[in-house]
Amino acid sequence: MKLKIISPICGNIEYDADTVRLLAPDGYVGIHEGCAPMLVALVESDVVYTQGDKTLSVAITDGFAEVTPHRVNVFADRR
């Protein structure tokens, strides 16, 4: 799936990801290919994603994420 970080200050960047973990106000949300569509409020944290056997992260501020079956769009500034 595609993970896209959309930031008005830092621009947009896109990654290939097998899984994505986001921190919402109520706890972590795990996302994988084919996940049900949803909108998720985000708190300042690291967006953690996997590519094969590698685990990577991107630090973000508060924002929200749009999840579709094949894409995660994160609307937040990068820290």
C-alpha cells in the first residue's frame, strides 16, 4: 500500500508500506492492505510503517489520516 505524508510546510512525501501504525487519541490503530476506509484523528507521535523486514517511522504533529484499502494519507506537519 502507499503511505503519503501531506504537509503544508514540508511538502508531500510518499512511501511504500506493508503495514502502518498511527496514534489516535484513544490509542494505536494498525492498518494493512485492504483495510476498511476510515478517518482517524492523530496526536503528535511517530507514524510507524514496515517495508518487508524493516520498521521505519516519520515524526508528525497533530493531524488526521484518511485510510482507504490501498492508501493511507496523513495530513500533518512533520516534526
